[in-house]
Amino acid sequence: MKFKTRPRASDSANAGCAKTRTAALRLWLALFSWLLFGIPALAQTQTVNAASGLQDAAPVSHSFTDEIGRKVEVPTVVKRIVSLAPNLTEIVFALGEGDHLAGDTDFCDYPAEATQKPRVGGPINPNLEQVVALAPDLVLATKAINRRETVEALARIGLPVFVTDPHSVDDMIASVEHIGNVLHAEKTAAPLVEDLRERLSNIDRRIAGALPRRVLFVVWTEPLISIGRGTFIADALRRAGARSVVDASAEWPRVNLEEIVRLQPEVLVFASAHAGDTQHDIDMLRARPGWRSLEALRRGNIVIISDAINRPAPRLVDAVEQLARAFHPDSFARGGSRATPAYFAVEACACAR
Amino acid sequence: MRPLTLKRLLWTCGALAVVLLACMVLALNLGAVPISVTDLVLNLGRVAIGQSDQLPTEYRLIVFDLRLPRILLGILVGAALSVSGASFQAMLRNPLADPFILGVSSGAAVGSILATLIAPRFTLITPLGAFLGAITTIAAVYFLGRREGELDSTTLLLGGVISASFLSAIVMFLMTALTGRDLRGTVFWLMGDLSTPIQPGLQWIFSVGLLAGIGAIYTTAADLNLLLTGEREAIHLGVDVTRVKLVVYVSASLLTGLAVSASGTIGYVGLLVPHAVRLLFGPDYRLLIPASALCGAIAIVLADTLARTVAAPTELPVGAMTAMAGAPLFIYLLRRGMR
């Protein structure tokens, strides 16, 4: 037997501790198993109730597959929608379902009515309790902005979450169609979608044959962040007759300014809700080393586009139209005389004012 | 300080458990969506007698599917971090030891990120990777902290700080280099985040791992008391130091790994709580370990309640809450130790 020197008083406490330990262990186990596993049991009773409801003659829900391949059961009548991203809020309003929007995020500022809706916090970090408290029939989320964890947590407690994932202008239009289907608003979705498609093909017709402009889309200036090839913004630029000089696989690549100086883009594109502020920022950039070596900045070949370009919603087509006009003014000139190959200078173009 | 008796141990832990329960009720009550206390008590009663189906749906979802799992996760994480902090302090004979400061949390973070990248579909790999990351880091810090065969307090802390910053650099590298993967959630997770519940299949692993880890450390409580006087002294008093080291380092790494893989790097709890417990109930590890577990749970539940309510409906990272309280205390302890 090993000899251990210990004070007597603690010896008795030690012996007692062993008993306490087992008793306490049992108590904790009981508590934890009840708390951790009692809750899923609660959820199960709810599912059974829902299932028995399904046996009625009229279906209470339809099954949809969302844009990231998840199966979503959406009630046949959607009266309360919570949107977790500004572009989804815009789509809901464009579909004429704004009255059914029960809540949106702090960043939902278009249309103006969107700002009057109850807020659930930011799109990346929404308050789940607030979402649940709004008792939504459907939650809309988008992969590029919302976190996977948010979607999973809401789905786990039984809320139908439809996730969109647009990577192009056509994808955006498809999202409008999908959400139209999910909300049973096909009647408003169909003419909206047709209108968007027609406007796009109109742009295609006008700029057909024009040489694509080599542009730098500036997401952020310090550090310089631009767009990757897989983003809907890159596609919007393509539809407007331009090509991003940055060809990265990352969605929002941080770009080396040296590389941009070497590539010398023809036009710099800035997106902003406040063109005046952006103009001021651009004036500051002209004095910066690196930036001042950019031919486009010196010549003032700059387009300030509304922030609609940043949101895959119907207004994206407005942005494409504005960009196309800015990039290829001759193609849009009355009579369409494309004879003059004159280089354009669009300092604070029409869309900026 | 009076000698520890079984009666005092039970009374202290019982009282702390009551405080924890009170904090749980408070935390269940507070949140972005207001709920009255009477309603809460009434409904808790209904659930207890098995009439949960009579609850209104939103209410059931908010209180029982969102708040309660979050509070339970907070309890698990708080207990795990505090007990591992307390045992690191004894093993390293350093009052400033804490899984966050020693870089063990960052090691667990790197481990779990790497694990998720290697096998994203296999849910068990995250806590496993976190555990391996934690134990590798503590081993590295332990050897960095040795000088002429003895643990040197300053060298140890420096080793921990260096490891933590090295590992944070790896995390930043992984997060910017691996652009194809969806690592946006990782940013929030790194700041300490309890809003994401544990994956359904892993709840058992977490509660059993936590109880096993704390239990294993508790079996060495009397040895830890002796180890505080010095490693050589403890050997002379009959402590099997190698066994104690093995048990405590493995268990503390397990606890840190579980806590980090569930909630990210929540700092300073492992430092702050054991010190508060020492001031309140004395330095005896047989009381310090269970009391730290309970107080750590209380601390995290309160910190997370603050994080949920201060700027509601926007949520603040719970790690920011604990760091705001913990960093000044760290400086205070450091300065007091210098004198």
C-alpha cells in the first residue's frame, strides 16, 4: 500500500467526497439527460401533430427544393414572411407581397416601406428569437449573405427556410420566379420576369458587336477589394458590355493595386447609394500613390452606379441598363450611329446624379 | 480558512446550484422577446408535468427550442473552461494560466477548423480535432515553459502568448486562403458564440465528455493541492505526479476542446472564475473544482444573457463580454503577483 501523508480532517472529507461524487454524478446525469433530450421530445410531439394534419383532404403544405438543394415544406397560404437579406426584401415587394412581409433586417432600405417593418437584426447575425416571435410561415435567406448556421438553426426548430443562391443576372430572375412560386404569387411573378428578360435582351441587341470595356469594379478601396468571376456583379458587368480585369475564383478578392496598375482598366466602377460622397472619395484617391498611376482615374473614366448593382433583385436590371449606357453611350444614342469610335468620358454619369 | 468538511462542500455546491438555477430562470426570462416571469414559471410547471403540447407554438419555440438549449450550452462551456483553467493553474503552478492565455483555445480552434476542412460531413470530427489541437498546444507550451528542468512562470506565459499568436495567424491564413469554403460562420465562432446549438447527434458526446473530464480531474483534487507546493515536494508526499499530469492534461484538453468546438474561443473565463472561487471559498481543490464548474456556468449564462439583451435584437459576441471583464482582472492579478 502506498503511503500518503495527508491531514486527518481532509481524509474524512475525501471518503465522503467519493459518495458525494457518485450522488452528484447521478443527479447531473439525470438533469442533463432530461434537459438535453427532453427538448427534442417536445419537438417530436409537434411533428406528429403536423403529420396528422396532413392526412386531411386539402394539402396544407407544398414541397419545394430551394436553390441550394434543400427540401422545404411551405404552407399553401403564406401570410407572414421574414426576409433575412435586403435583396430578398426587394423581391418580396416587387412581387406585390410587401403586405405579407412580417419582418426584415437592419439593412433592408428599399423600398421605403421596408424600413417600417419589424427588424430581426443584421443579415449575418439575426436574432433567432425575434424571427420566431414574428411567427413566420416562411423565412427567406440567401447563401451569399446569411450564415449556414442561421439557416440550420431555424430549420431545426421547424421553420421553413427557402435559400436562394444567385450567381448571375439570369439566376436572379430565376430567384424571382422561385420565390413567386413559393409565395403562390405566380400571377405577379410572370409579367415581372417577362419584363426583366425583355429589358435585358433589349440591352443585348443594342450593344451587340460593341467591344467589351475592360473595367475595375471597386467594392472597397482600402484595402482594394473587387469581384470574383463567379459573382452576379461580374455577370451584370458582362450583360452591360464590360469585362472585369480581375479574374479571381474568390467571390470578393483582395486585389493588389500594382496588378491593377499593370492591367490599366479602361473604366473604374464604384457602387454607392450616395454619389456625392463617393465623388469626394474618388477625388482623394487621385492623390494616392498607385491610384494616381491609373490612367482611368486621371482621365476621369469613372462610373458611379447606384448600389442596386450590389443586390441580386429586380433593380439589378436597372443597374445593368445604366451601366450599359455609361459603357456604350453611342449604342444608346438616338439613331444609333455607332460610327464614331470616340473614347467616352463619363465622370459622374447620369446615373450618379 | 476553515478545513474542508463534507458538510461545507455540500452546502457550498448546493448554494451555488441554487444560484445557477436562479440565473437560468433569469436568462430564460430575458431576451429580445419579452416574456413575463409568471408565464415562465407557469409554463415550466406545465412542461414538468408533461403538458407541453398546451404551450403556444412561438412561446415553446423561443423558450424551449432557442433559449434553453443555448443556456445549457453556456453551462457546459462555462463549467468546462473554468475547470480546465483551475487545473492548468495547479499543474503549471501559475495563477495566470487559462486555456485562452496559454493558447490552448487557439490550438483547439485550429484543430477543429482543420478537421472540418478534412471531413466536413463527419460531425464527430470537430470536437475530436479540437481535442487534438488543444492537447498538442498544451504539450508544446509545457515544454516551451521549462527552464533547466523547472517550470518558469514568465517563460511559460510567454510560451503561451507566442503559441496563441502563432495559432491565430494559422487561423487567419486558413480563413483567407481557403476562399472556396464557407468560413463566414467561423468569424463569429472565433469571437465566442453560443447562438449556434450543438449538432443534434453530438449532445451526448458533449455532456458525457464534460462529466467525464470534470470527474477525472476531480479524482486528482487532493493531489493537486499537494502539487501546488511544488512538484518535488508532491513526489515526496507520495503523489504519483506522472499519473496526475497525464490525467489532468488529457482531461483539461478534452474540456477545452469540447468547449471551443461548441462555442469558439471564449476567453478569460478559465482565469477569472477560479480566482473568484478561491477568494470566496478558499484554495482547496476538492471544493475549488466543483465550485469553479458551477460558477463558470453562472458566469457564462450571465455573460451570454448580457450579450443577447444589451443591444437587442442585435447580438453581441459573448467572447467580447468575457474579455471586457477578464482582461482588466488579468492585469490586476499580474501586477499583484509582481509585488
